[in-house]
Amino acid sequence: MMTVGTKGAKHQWAQVEAFGSRFNVLVADLLVLTKARVVSLLVFTSGVGSILAPTFHEHLSGALAGLVGVALAGGSGGVINQLIEPSLDQNMRRTSRRPLAVGSISRRNAMLLAAALLLSSVTILGLFTSLWTLTFTLLGTLGYGVIYTVYLKPSTPWNIVWGGIGGALPPLIGWTAAGGSPFALLPWCLVVLISVWTPAHFWPLAVCCREDYKNACIPMLPVTHGVDRTRREIVKYAWATLAVSLVPVWANHNLLYGVVAAAFGVYYLAMTLRLRRMEIGPDMDRYARHVFKVSISYLFTLFAFLVIGHFMGPSHLPAVITR
């Protein structure tokens, strides 16, 4: 027969398992609510901006504070975005399971979380970095969380073109957090690079999710201008991304990066051209989602080789003033 002590131990273990399960669900919800995957890319590009700054080794604490500040502010922007449009998320398969859409996290708690994250970011950046770093971070958060979500996304099919600028600022944020000049050429090259990469990255996803956007009454380009026009625009921005990605070869004297940027840029351009020629249907939709995923690796690779080439030393290329 089972003793009382054994029953009690099993009951306590069941409680522990139940708590662990609830905790795991909460963590998963918080990661989705703060858009942790997007934030990780913001932090990565910010970190690259810090490392490339000529004064990086003299401002390690500022660079670290910049990364933390970008992570907190990016998380806050993700929460604000979902606070504003829970009804839209409910009407899209891709977003219908988000915490606010299903009610697993209350709006009140989400608002408290967004405020806490943003206040923490402002405090850390204000104490340990420059006014430029704080300003660019707040502009990025405001640009995505408010301007893009409230004004651009529901009103214009070119929302991602203008809204993407807010998400392009992290390299400049990291650069200034590490003591670099806000008027240097290289970080602004990286800002422009992310800005032109963003439409080429996002529109393939919009193509395969066009029915969701149509049902949610969101005027994404495939909904307002059709799939063919969107695919032409993807190719145009892939060309622009390839061209802009080669500018840091001279701005940073980085030949290794240039080889990788040219090779991967041509490869991604070829993918967009193939997408452009495909017949509209399920196969095209699947390939568009694949193009979207590859575009993330594209940007990650570009920034990774900026750092690798930087540590290998400058190549013998025409000098360009970068400070």
C-alpha cells in the first residue's frame, strides 16, 4: 500500500511540475510579446556597430550598456506594437497565437511591461552612454512602436519602406555607445544598408501571407498592388541592397567583406529573380517564405563578415575618411 509520505511526495512533485509548466509557458509568451527574435537581430547589428567604432576598446562599458539598452527598448517596441493591434493579430494565422491575441497576458500587464522595459532602457543609456545613443534609441522605438504601427502600417502600402528606417538605427546606436562620432560615414552606410534590405526581406513574407493581410484589412503591397508588382519591387530592393552592401568595402577598407557581400548579394538577387518568374500559386508561396528566411541569413552574414574582416585588418583600398 502507498504510504501517506509517498502520496505527499507525489503531490508535491506534481505541483512542482505544474509550476514548471506554467513558468515555461510564461517565458514563451514573454519572448513572443517582446519579439525576441527581432530584438536579437537588433542587438547583433548594434554590437557590430560598437565593435567597428574606432574607440570601442576605450568604451567597453558604454558598448555593453548600448546592447542592453537596445534589447530593452526593442522589447518595449515589440510590446507596444502588439498592444496597438491585437484585433489585427487575431485575424492573421501567423499572429493569431500571440499572447495578447489569445488573452494569455492581459493588456494591463503588457502595458506595465512595455513601460518598465523602456524606462530601464532610458535609465541605462542615460547613465552609461551618450545623448546621441539615447536619442537614436528613442527615435527607433518611437518609429517602430508608434509611427509605423499607428500611422504607416494601416494607411500606406509603402509602410515597410518608411517604417524600416526605425529598425535600421542599431548600428549607429552601437557605434555612438562605443564613443564613435554620430557623423561618421561607416555607421550611416550600415543604416542605409538595413533600410534598403528591409523591403527585400519583408515583402516575400507579405506575398505568401497576402490573404491574411487582406482579411485583416492591412494595405500591404501585395494586397493593394498585386503579387507581380510586389515581386518587381523585391527585385529592385535586392539590387539596391547589393549595391549599398558594397559601400563598406571602401568605408571600412574591408576586402574580405566585399567578396562575401558580392557573392551573397548576387545569390539573393538570383533568388528574387526566380521568385519573380514563378507562376502564382502554392509553390510560389512556399518559395517566397524560403526567400524570407534566407534574407535573415543574408543580413547576419554581411554583419558577421564586417567584424571578421575588421579584426583581420584593413585591405589595401583607397582611403575614405570614416571618423
